[in-house]
Amino acid sequence: MWGLTPWLRRLGQDFGLGPLIIGVCVLVYLGALAIAPADIELELGLGFLSPGGRGLFALGASGFTPVFQMGRWWTLLSASWIHGGLLHILFNMLWARQLAPAVAHLYGPGRATLIWVWSGVAGFAASSTAPLFPPIVNVVMRPGPWTVGASASLFGLLGALVHFSRRGGAREMGTQVWSWAIALFLFGFVIPNVDNWAHLGGFLGGWMLAKLLDPLQAERLDHLLAGLVSLLLSLAAIVWSLVTAWPYLQAG
């Protein structure tokens, strides 16, 4: 590891994946607030301290409108790092703090990073294409034109834990994880403006990635490098979203 092994070991078994996710999400959330301070929602409620549409759009909100109507396909990578309010980011980061280290411990930090990033892409791809389905399919799922949040990636981590429980024979853990996944998915039908398609797509994406990456095999150096590249692609997507959104912000 080019002399980096002692430094990486000091980060713990997850190489700091949990704190990294939380830190980036918090920074992006603060950035969205700073972009359009006049748009911040100050009324107490589920949307308290929401950055508003301009801030979310600038940093890479995904969905049918950005991806298909505006051609901002890279937002499939950026949307997992963006949050629409204080309760939204708090709830998701509490789950990230619990799930990310567990997946990194079982799969290794490189593979856990791959699952986090690309299950998020799978979730937002499902959400973005959902409005193209027949209306009867979306009566319950309620897709919207815009979507953000780490929950697609969080469901990907849940899918990875479910796969590990089956692959490794950890039935008790599987029962616990299934109960979390089902409860959180049902929660999405009760609370308004929850992206249920992103949850479903993220879970299936995480399960399929976990199957491909096989947690019972040792993690390789190329997994770590691919995880790092995936993180850099996510950062690049956020930066490019901001660059390409600037003309819209200036005009609006």
C-alpha cells in the first residue's frame, strides 16, 4: 500500500468510511444552504432548514427532470450526498453511522464504498426512470420530478447486509436487517415526499453488487482503488453540477 498501511489502520476497520460519508454530506448540505440563503425554509416542520430548490439543483439533485429533461445524467452520482432539510440529513446520517462501519467490516472498506456509491446510482436511476412507467405502477410509489438524499445508498447497505446474512449463514443478523429494511420502506409510504423508488432501486442495487463482490472472498487492492475512484467521481459530479448550474442561478 505504498507505505500507507499504518496510517490506514489508524482509521479503523472501515478506513473512516462512516465519518467520511457524514462529513461530506454535512459539507454539501451547508454548501446548499449557502448558495441560496434567501430560499432557506425557516418554518418548523419536516422541511425545516431546507436549502430550497436552487441550492439542491446547483449541487446535483437528480430525478426525471434533471436527467431526462435537462440532460444532467451525472446527478445520479451526486444526489446521494445532498439533503433537503435538517431532519432529512440527521435521520440519514444516524443510519449511515450505524450501517457503514458494519458493511465495511464485513466486506472491506473498498467494497463497502463501491456498494454505497453505485447502489445510490441504481436507486436514483430507478427513481428518474419511474415517471416513464404506466401511471398505475406509480400510484403507490409516488415518484417526483426531483430527488435527493443518502437513503438510496443506505438501502444499498441494507441489501448488502441481507446478502451477507444468506451467503455467510448469519440468519439472526438477516432477520434484524430485514426488519429494518421493511420498516424503513413502509415508513416511506407514510411520510410525504419520500422517494420509494430510490429506496427499492438502492436495495436491489446493493444486493446485486454484494453478490458480485462476494463478501466471503478477501478484499483486493483493486477494490480499494475502485472505491477511491468512485468517491472521486461523486465529487466530480457535485463540482460539475455546480459549474453547469451557475448560468441558471445567475439568470434566476
